[in-house]
Amino acid sequence: MILTPYDILSDFPGWNTEFAPLWRQEQSRTASGRTTVKDFGSPLWQATWQSKTMSANALDAWRARLDLLENGAQSFVASPMSRRYPIAYPNGSWAAPFAGVCQVAAISNGRLVSLKGLLPSFQISVGDFIRIGAADLHRIAEPTVAAANGITPLFEVRPHLWSAALVNVQVSLLKPYCLMTLVPGTLATTADKSTGRGSITFQGIEAR
């Protein structure tokens, strides 16, 4: 039996060409020409995936795997493929026995977080991703370095922290992810009529 949410992207033969926040805002323009925005909730992650060209057999296999998503009815594990590890530690090249997991040390103003349980002098770079709790995915907007006790200063993340982000909640720096569903109607698996070879493109949006 296959468990959900589906982890269909661990060996995806391609790349996510976009992984960005979808802002939930209302916009209006004042008489002076300034555009004002009003948030109706924290942004959700949205992404686009594009595969390389593959054989007819491989294409059919991926069509079957993506059928599991039922055009958006089922969720899947989604991570930014370029940031499965922190920038300073390609392929998880930190010192053992650290396994890429730590905890929330402190929170401030809904957008600042401090981590504990890191290696001394552990580097966190702008552009790194972290997963807080079960599936809250955040991008680092401010660099920081852990002190000798393994605790970082407070640093900025986006989107703002969700309500499940509490002190001592687990944080993962290793292949951080959120849960997404397929955007209905975006899956395309067109094949060449003479060879059967083709590629796959689809879009996902965060499911909370």
C-alpha cells in the first residue's frame, strides 16, 4: 500500500523551474499613484516542475505516478530542488554526528526565529530553506552563525511563521519540504508522435 502524502519527486528526472510565494493580497492604487496592498493571509508556496526528455516507457511510468495525485485531490511532498541542503554545506557536508535537525530556540514578531541544537559556528545563509514542525517551509532572509553553544541569534524568515511554530519544535535543514497539491489542469505529458519520447510539466500549490 502506498502511503500519502506521496513522495513522488525524490527521483524526478528534472527540475523545479519556479519555487516562489503566492501572495494572498488585495491591491489598490491611491490618487498619488502609490499601490497599497492588504494581506489576507500568509503566502503559500507555488512551484513549477519541468522534466528532461525521456523515453516512451519512462514517460508512461511517470504518467502513472502522477495519476496518484488525482488532478489535485491528493497531496505530495514538495521541496525546492536547488536547496535540499544549506548553501554552506553541499550534500550535507557538515561534521558528524549532526543530522541536519535542530529546534526552535526563540520567536519574535512572527517573522524572527532563533535555532538551537546546531554545531558551533554552523552557518545559515540567505536563500537557505528550513522546515519547522510537520511541513512549515520558510526561506532564510538574513544570514547568521551559531554560537559556541549551538544557538543562533534571531534572524528573518519568509513567509511569516505559522501558529504551529513554537519553542522546542523540531526544525529540519535537510531536504526541507512542504505539502502541495497539483494545480488542476496544469499537468502536460506531450510526446513526440514519431518516437514516443516526451517530457512532463506541472504546477503545485501549498496545501495546508
